[in-house]
Amino acid sequence: MSALIDRDVLFASDPRQRSIARGLYGSIATLPIVSPHGHTDPRWYALNEPFPDPAQLLIVPDHYIFRMLFSQGVDLQRLGVPPMDGSRTEADGRAIWRLFAENYRLFRGTPTRLWMDYVLSTVFGIEELLDGSNADSVYDQIADQLAKPEFRPRALFERFNIEVIATTEGALDDLSWHRKIRESGWGGRVVTAYRPDAVVDPDFEGFSDNLDRLGDMTGEDTGAWSGYLAAHRKRREYFKTFGATSSDHGHRTATTANLGSGEAEALFQRVRTGKADAAERETFRGQMLTEMGRMSLDDGLVLQIHPGSWRNHSPGMMARFGRDKGFDIPTRTDYVAALKPLLDAVGLEKNLSVILFTLDESSYSRELAPLAGVYPALKLGPAWWFHDSPEGMRRFRELTTETAGFYNTVGFNDDTRAFPSIPARHDIARRVDCAFLARLVAEHRLTETEAFELARELAYTLAKEAYRL
Amino acid sequence: MSALIDRDVLFASDPRQRSIARGLYGSIATLPIVSPHGHTDPRWYALNEPFPDPAQLLIVPDHYIFRMLFSQGVDLQRLGVPPMDGSRTEADGRAIWRLFAENYRLFRGTPTRLWMDYVLSTVFGIEELLDGSNADSVYDQIADQLAKPEFRPRALFERFNIEVIATTEGALDDLSWHRKIRESGWGGRVVTAYRPDAVVDPDFEGFSDNLDRLGDMTGEDTGAWSGYLAAHRKRREYFKTFGATSSDHGHRTATTANLGSGEAEALFQRVRTGKADAAERETFRGQMLTEMGRMSLDDGLVLQIHPGSWRNHSPGMMARFGRDKGFDIPTRTDYVAALKPLLDAVGLEKNLSVILFTLDESSYSRELAPLAGVYPALKLGPAWWFHDSPEGMRRFRELTTETAGFYNTVGFNDDTRAFPSIPARHDIARRVDCAFLARLVAEHRLTETEAFELARELAYTLAKEAYRL
Amino acid sequence: MSALIDRDVLFASDPRQRSIARGLYGSIATLPIVSPHGHTDPRWYALNEPFPDPAQLLIVPDHYIFRMLFSQGVDLQRLGVPPMDGSRTEADGRAIWRLFAENYRLFRGTPTRLWMDYVLSTVFGIEELLDGSNADSVYDQIADQLAKPEFRPRALFERFNIEVIATTEGALDDLSWHRKIRESGWGGRVVTAYRPDAVVDPDFEGFSDNLDRLGDMTGEDTGAWSGYLAAHRKRREYFKTFGATSSDHGHRTATTANLGSGEAEALFQRVRTGKADAAERETFRGQMLTEMGRMSLDDGLVLQIHPGSWRNHSPGMMARFGRDKGFDIPTRTDYVAALKPLLDAVGLEKNLSVILFTLDESSYSRELAPLAGVYPALKLGPAWWFHDSPEGMRRFRELTTETAGFYNTVGFNDDTRAFPSIPARHDIARRVDCAFLARLVAEHRLTETEAFELARELAYTLAKEAYRL
């Protein structure tokens, strides 16, 4: 493919498996990208302005990068991440880039290394492994290209062969960037997704004010349980007008609840007025997952549950730098008991699609595959976050396929805000899946004909179908 | 082997490993089957009547099959599974078979696919991959053969080269089918196993009535703790007269207890009179595992513990279709604390054999291998249920061998009621073990001579010894 | 290498991977051994007396060996392990050796087998696989050699090419053997490590007396919190004068605490006077980890946390044979919540080095790699104890590298008291790492140049740097 990325990257070295994997991959390598879950900024597609300098584009916003460098003693300010007190932060993209390049060896063996090599080589044509000695020239090459029209967001979108991409917006977002995209007449398909954490989680900053705003936006009385639910329904409908086919929920646990309506109303009142204790707040979040499941039955949005991250684990970092600075740590996550109220309520519905993710790989074979392998409403999202990696994706297939099959999985999510890396991420997922299928064929557990069908389904079809795109 | 099953199925594609695996497998492929734990119906061997139509034989009773199809939106009634309300259920075997064949692709990558291909090809001589287009002709071929004398249970038993098979009967079973087998003069060795859940688990339906019946059957006073224990001892003796060498216990957790005799008696009285709360009922189940361990010391029955399944997870399905409809979901299972009372009581006994199973693979290297690698009474059962699969059996060996060795494991259990698939299941286990041994040899971690010995032990000897068969 | 150990042992059989692994290994095979954590007896190096007979050297003290044999029904007395009641114990080394040799097959597939084959072949020149038939002649060959000067501890130390080795001593140890080593003028570098369990864990036998002794040794008032802390600081300084660069902590859980100083003082008083309940004692242990972290900030000792072992699980064995008889069983271990108080206190310090170990492999990708991949103070110790094995080390790399990278790991620890096996253990770790790197190169995920650098770092450099040796 390029000097940095071998044409056989991620295929087994065994010649028989490699040969099969090459064939499978060759048949699907150029399929369009379907990106049903991610975090790119719709503003990029709306304004189509040039991306900023290489460091602001590729380093500063990437939590995988700054967490690793921080773990090895590099200050965040030197990477351009600003402290909340406004103290000095590196603003020179070239200096940030150099610091990254000098430490690029730290990423050996990580997916960040693969993604970056892909981006440098396939997007920007760089042919040398990055290090301190070539940092400046690489920086210049990227910067030069970013200034060109063919490196603006829409041009890259088209070059990347993206058939459809979903962004994620909070329930209170006015979706104005999405509106601008529609109004621009540009043909790229960018859809939103409904992320209501700020109006569902009583522990979210400004929860009460957020509910007031939700009421204002919808004309519903969010002081009352029925009005609150109606407001959600209206926002979901609004999001659907901008292409949304899914909602997304990032709770710390997979807890769900299914209270009687009187109980739910009483709980809402306690939550609304700030009187609910921690257990009640957790129950409320859980209740809302079930409510969202019921709404999905009516409006068809796919329900995504992303549990198990202990957000902002370090209070010191939270105080100095704020949220989302790489300090989200996975925790042990139960699904079998936690999801039972939701499943008792809507788990047998064929027309509902609930997609489960995990950061706890021990749940793949023990809980998630057995659940998705029987409940019609459940499907398994791809290997997520820290596990969105070659070894992680391989483990996902090895640990889920025998019980859930391939068809209770939903293809790949890139889940990224790093726009230039999207082709890299999808290509890696396709390669890992082809390598897995190649092993099954080489071990005579699957015919080659079937593997070709599956390669296409895993790379393209399942994502479209599962997300109704 | 056949058009559907390659002669090298499940061996690594690396030529060196494959060559070693072939050699190992060749030396044990035709060893008799020892099936020490399973759920075939002794009535089959007793009456030796023809099996029913292909769907009733191969589809309807197989929870692996109907759970997968159900997860993908297929109604159970269409698969011939009757609702409890007596509403319409498909009775036409051909229609059920067609539905299965049309959806056979859903099983790609699952053990069900391998088992079915094996059965179709090696038992019935089918040479084409099943799909909607050949469903009828395959059905006819199977149906034709099932009508022949050489496809009756005893003929298949002999053709399958089964040296001994264990069935599982409840403590209240009169073992009349086993008696008929004995009286028939047929030489096939079919033994029973003692499964006392219905008279040990206070949450079992009809527990109190069950204890009354246990008293009637044994002439012991099951209103008293000592009579209750004596009744178990009598039933175990009775089961031994029909060849039983083991008991089997399917508790939801691995909890054990070891109360003083006064405490145990008092607990029994609360349980017997329905006054015990949930914690007491759990303690009672745990106490009974320890009691069974003590009885085993006297009567030599091997004690099998199969914990960790949340049975009938969906109340909706339970209400509509009853028990055992694919909704048993594994849960996280502790062994180190849970088994301590049992181990404190009898764990150091050399003459006791307690075989542990798990649905929680995270316990293999963390708990089960370290426990079985030191307690003389403990051994590890093979990869179970959802993990009775090529990847699952490979993980079992990779995660247990280094700490527990091979000799604290007990060979293979097919654990099935799907009689025609028994050779498939044993053959797959043998192949996976040979592939594992071949890797050890190819990596110079074991000599080839040793691997040949081990291949035989894993396929045959260990099961006979561990189960005292 | 020898008749028993193939030159390619532990390398993948795939020719491409094997060829790369050979090259990598060839470049680092003869690097000196850095052993930063272990349990050899400093007396050996101090006195340089001949080792005892083969069984007393290689069998009797090895818990991996006697636990496996015990699990298969061999009495510990027959292996030379004395019961506490003084009853008869086998004292004839030859008889013990024969019993081991006759049962050597039980170790197939275990690391014990690899280590022993290495020791027999590379240290003692044995060329036949051990079994009952050659037990006597092998015994004689070893015994003959142990009598020679070149098999005394210092000669082996030099032959093994040990650059530095750490032993582990309790806080109350006078380090007299270490003093003797220094005074002897011998050039071998043997350092101690500070293991204060006996004066940190209120459940340790003789805790109160131990604190009295600690007071006596340091001239500090260990009846007061401040004096107790000062006493630790003095002992740490004293240990540093004998080369210590680390402390080591073997708590049952990873619980840490960070009380205010008033609270901590009050807790200390309850603990000191024996009034603390179980929860308070656990909090105290956790508090002391945080205190040790603070001391490390001042004095530079590396802090090692080895949690998760349920020590002496069998009270029957404890009563008959005492501690450390193979009955330490791993348990599920939480790190994310448990370490938070410590991390909140000192986790962001760049100059602190806290090395985490685990016996719960499910925590590798879920908790440990994400924590070490962001907190500057954290690093991951190598695969430990039951997981110090080829499969265990492979899983460690596969499960941690993608999130923590290689550079948040610390190379290898042999962690052993089995001195003759030290080269075997390091060689196996080097081979497993080279095999892992070879796979990454063969799959084009790393360049060969990088792999050569990493092979050296994993085998040598990282251990020196992480342990400040």
C-alpha cells in the first residue's frame, strides 16, 4: 500500500492464511465506508474550511495520544492541552509535533501507531517512519497539503469514500451545523445521533437547568414525568429529521430499571427536585434506558448502550484540565442482572434493536454473546475504545462468534473524532475480520464462498442493516 | 473424511503443526467413545424404536439451534416448540427442516454448524452444504435412513463405537428404562447418574412434595434431617445398581456450606417447612453439596458441580414456553470463597473426586486451575456448554494446563441429548486437543512421544479413570 | 541448546515468525541478567557453601512442584516437607528425587517442566528426559557436580551472568547476610528490598511485638503514629545502604486509603492496641500503601504492589504443615476503585514509580493497562506467579501492549527462590517476548529495526530503569 503500511499488514504470516486473507480483503477493500457511530464535528462538513495545523488536527484532540505521552511524563500543556486556570500552553503546532515525533517510539505496538502511520502515508503521502529527525519535514509536508482544497473536509469525505457518517449530538443541541450541511446542497450524507446524557443523568453538570432548557425547546412541561417523556419524544423526532437512526447512552454501569408508572413518576419528582440519593439517581438512569427502549419501539431509533467507563478518574486532573483528558478507566461490568429489567420489558421485541458495547472483555463469552444469541432485541457492538485494536478485535471475534454468530454483530464503528483516521480504522477492522475469516477457512471451519459473503457483510452490510442506514 | 468435513478440520494451517496433529489424531481417531456425562434418553436404548422425523430428531430439541434462530426473529412455534397455552405449533417436520435450512447461514462460525455438518455427512452421507435449495432432498435422505434398522438407537450406539454412556436421572426417577435396558440382554453399556436438584434445591418446583415422594420411595422419614440424608444414601445406592458412578449438581452458584450438625438440622427444618428465606435456601443448597461430598467418600460416586447459569432469564419466555428454552445465561462465578466450606471439609481427601465446571472463563486461570492444581479432591471438567466449541476448548487448555497440568483434567464430556451428534462432539474435542498438543510439540515444549501418550489419555483414559468407569 | 531444550523452544512454528524470533533472540540471548525482584537467600552468597543434595536444592523448597504432586495424591512428607507435629518426613534426598522423577510426567505442559529441563540440561549437563528409570543416575550426576567448587553459589552467580540480583527481606531483618556479602569483598551485586508486611499488616502473626521490635531497632516510638512512620523511614534508609531500590507489598487486595492525618493517627491507635475490626485493619493496610508512596517520593524506592492472593486457603494444611505450602489461591481483584486513594494522593507524580502485579488476568486489558497507560506513577510488573509461564507471558503482552505500550512495563522478574532456575526463567521470558515481537514484525505491525531495540529493552534496559538499578 505504501512505504509505511505493508500490503499484508495484519494478516497472519502463515502462507495459507495470508493467501486467503488477501483474497477476502481484495474483494472488500474499496467498499464505501459506513460509519454509524462517531464523534466528528458536523461543523467541519458545514463550513468546509481548511483543517488547522498538523498538531491541532492530529495530536491535540487525540486522547489516545496525550494519555500515553502523559503516562511517560510529558506535560499536557506542552502538547497544547490548556489547563483551566489559563496558564501557559504550547500554541506552536510545530513544537507540539516535534515533541510527539521524538516520542513516537512510545506507541510501538499500539493502534495509535497503526492509525498514525496510515494517516501519514495514505492521506499525506509520507514515506518515512516518524521520529525526531524528520519531524519538521513531515510537519511541513502535512501543513502544505492541509492548505490545499483537496484536503478540506468535504473533499476528504469524498476521497475517503464515506457513504454515510453519523455524528453525535446532545439532546439540547440545535443541530444547526446539520441544518447548514443540508442547506448547502452538498451531497455528503451526514446524520446525527441522539445523546441525551445531559438530560437523563441526574449527576450531569447542570442537570436541572438542562431540563428547563429541554422544556423550553419542546414546549413540554419537564417538571412533570409525562411532559419530560414527551419532550424526549419530540427531540428524538427532531433528530430524526436530521437523519438520526440511533440514540446513544454512556452510563457508568449497565443498570436498567422498569418501575411502574406511579413509581417512575415519584422517582422523577425526587430527581427533578434534587432530592434523590445516589441509588435513586442510578435507578433513574436505568429507568430511562428502558423508557428509551419503549420510545425506540415507536420511532425506530436504534438504542446503543456504552457502559462501564469510570469517567475522569483523577480529581487532580479534572480540577486542572477538566473532563475527557484520558482519565476514563474501564470497570468490571455486569450485564446479566443489570439488563434484566430492560429485557423483561422489551427484550423479546423483534423490531427493537439494542446494541451493547463493553470495556470488560470478560463479559464477551460469559454474558454478551449468550444474551445476544437469544434475545431478538439485542446485538453486539464491535470491540470498543481500548479494545478497538487488532488484538482487541481478534478477541471480540474469537470470544463472541461461537455463541452469538456473526449475524448478531453489527459491523464496525470507528467511534472517532479524528476525521483523517477514519479510513485507517475501517481498513484495520476489515483486515482483522478477513484474517479471522481466513483462519476459519484454513482450518476448514467455513467454506471460502461463505467467507467472501461474510467479509462483505462485516465490512459493509451489517452496519447498514443494524443501524437502519 | 467427507465432502462436508475436511480430513484436517480444526488443525492449524501451519504445515508443521498440521503434520504433527494429523499423526496424533490418527493414533486416537478410532478409540471407543467414553461418555461419562450426558443427557440422552435411556428410553431410546430400552425400546430401540426408530427415531422420529429429521426435524424432531435434529432441530426441535436442540436449544443451541432454536436460541440462535429466535435471536434472529424466528418464532419458536414455527420451529415446532409448543407454547404452554397449546396454541398452534408447527408439526410438519419438513416445514421445520426447511426453515432451519434457509437460515443455516446464521450458524456460520458456531459449533452447531460443525456438529450438524458432521451428523449430516458422517451419519447420513449428505455431501452438500445445507441451504434452502437442497432442504427437501436432504430431509428425504435422512428420513429414508431413519426408517432403516441400522439407524435405530442400538445400531447407532454400536456404529458410534460407544464403550459406555452415562445418562442423567433425577433422584425420584424409578430408573425403569435403565432396568429395561438391563433386562433386554443387549450388550450396550448405559449407566445412570444421580441428579438430586429436585430434592436438594428448596426453590425447585414442588420441593416439599418431592421430599414426601423421596420418603415414600426409600422408607425414610424425610421430615427429619437424618432421615433425609439416609434417603439420599439409599437412592445413591439404588442408582449405583444401575451403574451410576457420579452425581451431578446444577446450582446457580458454587456456594457451599459446612454447618455443624445441629445447625444443619435446624436449617433443614426451616427449609422443609417452607420458612427459610433466600439466604437460608442458598445455604441449604451449599450444605447439601458438602453432604454429597461426604456421601461420596463413603460410596465412591464422583461429585460434579455445574454452577453459574441463570436459568430461564426471561420471565416472558418462561410464561409462554416454560423451562429450558435457550434463556439460561452464564453469570460471573466465584469459586475460591464459595467452595471453601466444602474444601475445608473434604478437599484434602485423595479418594474423593469432585469435578468442577464453569461458564465463567475468567475463572480458569485465576481460580479453577490453581484450586485443582493443589487440592487432591478437585479436578477440572472440560469446557462446558457455550464453551464446548473449538475456541472454547482451546482456551480451556491454554488457560488451565500450565497451572493444573493435563492430569487434573478429566477428558471430554459431550453433555448432550442430541444422540446423533455424539461422535461429532468427541471427534471435535479430540481434534482440538491434538491441535493443542501439536503446537506444544512444534514449539518444543513437549516431545512427540509424550504427545502421543497424552492424546490417548485426553481422548479416552482420563475420562474412564476420573469417572471410575 | 541441548538435548532437552531445543534451540527454537517457544518460537512459533511458522517459518517466517521463527526466523525473525531467532534473529531477535540471538541479539539478546547473552545479555546479563538483571533480577530486580526475587527471593533467593542472601546467606548463599554470603557463605558460598556448597548447595545441599539435589532434592533439597531442586524439589523440597519448590511450591510449584509439591503442590502439583500433592494434587495428584502424593503426601508432602514423602517429598521432604515436614509436618509441624514433627512426625516422620522423608530425609533421603535420593528417595525424594525418585518420587519426583517417577511423577515427572504430571508436569507436562507446565512451566515447571520447562524450568527443570533447562536446569538439568544447561546447568548440570543432563541429556535425557527425566523419568523413574534414570532417576538415580541423574541424581548422582547432579550430586557429583554440586560438590565441585564451580557449583557453589558465587561461581554459579558469575556463570549465570547476573549483573544484579535483589533479594527480599522483612523490615525487621538485620541484613547481616547482606553485610557479610559486602564485607567479603566479592564483586557480585546483591541488593535487598524492603518488605514490611509484618509491621504493616495488623493480621500478621505477632504484629504488636513486631512493632515493639521496630521501635527498638530504630529508636522511634512505635506506639505513636509519627514515630511509627519515622521508624519506617529509618528502616528504608537502612535498606538503601544495602542497595535496596524498592519496597514490596503482598496485600490480599489492592485496597488503598488516604485518610487525613488525624484520622490516620486515630486508626493507628486502634490497630496498635488490637481494637481495630476487620474493616479498619484493611483500611490500615491500605493507608500504609499510600504512606509508602509518600515515602517513596522522598527516598526514591520503587513501590511494588502484589495483591490478590488468598494465602493459606486450607486451614487443614495450615494446621498440619504451616504457611506457604502451595495453598495460596488467586482471587478476583479490583484496581480501579481500590487504587484511587493512592492515585489521588500521588498518582500524578512523575518521579514516583509504583509497579502493579496481578493474579487476575481479566484485569490486564480492563484495568491495569488503562491505568498504567495514563498515570505517570504507574507501571505494570510482568506476568506473575501462576502466570509466569509461556502462555501467561504471551497473554500479558497481547492484553496490555495496545493500551499501555511496552514502555509502561518493566521487563522481567524471576520472583524465585530457586536459584539454579534463574537463567531458565529469564531465557523463557526473553524467548516469549521475542516470539511476540516476531509476530508483530511478521504481521507488519512493527519494523524489524524497532523489534531489535525492543528485544533489548524488554530483556535488560527496562528492568534497570524501572527499578533504578
